[in-house]
Amino acid sequence: MKKTFSILSILTMLIFSILTINSCGSREDTVSCFPSNPINVTLNLNLPAYYNLTYDGGWIYVNEQQSGTRGLIIVRVGENFKVYDRNAPHLCPDSNTTLEVKDNISILCPKDNTKWILRTGEPQSGSPTSLPPKTYLNNYDPATKNLNIYY
């Protein structure tokens, strides 16, 4: 009985320790004042409005209902997609923190000129932040050409 109790105690402590370490060690991917809105968008890439998403490197802005507070930037990367929130991840939202695509290769924050690489979301050299733009999960069905974006 004593042996069972001690093994159970050790397992309980081990699980608790792992959960505590993981929760304390995780980093937020945005500033604390970043708005949290539901994301639930379905795009039919057969429609002309989404033509740019049919080829590698093509991108669009999406400003539909349930697409964040300021909309999304969607980029086709090979057979996959990257979906970014248009709020700057490193600044509290204001009138100059809506991200924009520049020259089809960069994402720019107009407030402080922070730039990220459009295809990867990595900060460009000299960037005042190491935070990438907030990204969202997506699921693409090539048979129907439907792109589902969610959070």
C-alpha cells in the first residue's frame, strides 16, 4: 500500500511540475492589449475576388465579418496559406497600427516602420520587435477550393 501511494504521489508531482513549467515558460505571441476576436472565415477560391490566392506568392486583404478587428492578410505559400492578423503584434492598437503589405514582399507597421517578410512572417533585420504578426489556423480543401480560417 505504501509503495502504491508513493508512486502515485511521485506521478502526481511530476505531472503538476510539467504543467507548471509549460504554462510559465510559454510566451505570449502578442502584446497584452492585443484584441481577441473570433476568427471564422470561409473563402471559395473559385470566386474572382480571390484570384490572387490561386498562385504562389499571391495575397489579399480580408475584411469580412469575424475576420478579426482590422481584417486579415492571406498569402499563398506553395500549396499552403499563411493568415496574419492586421493588428501590429507588438503595439497596442491605435489608428496607425494596421499592418499593410508593401511591394508584395513585406508587411509593414506604419506607426514605427517595423517590417516582416510576407511569406514567412519573420521580422526583417533591424526590426524593433522579434514578435511575428499573429497567425491563424487554416484548412484548405483543394477539391472544392475552400479555405477555412479559424481561431
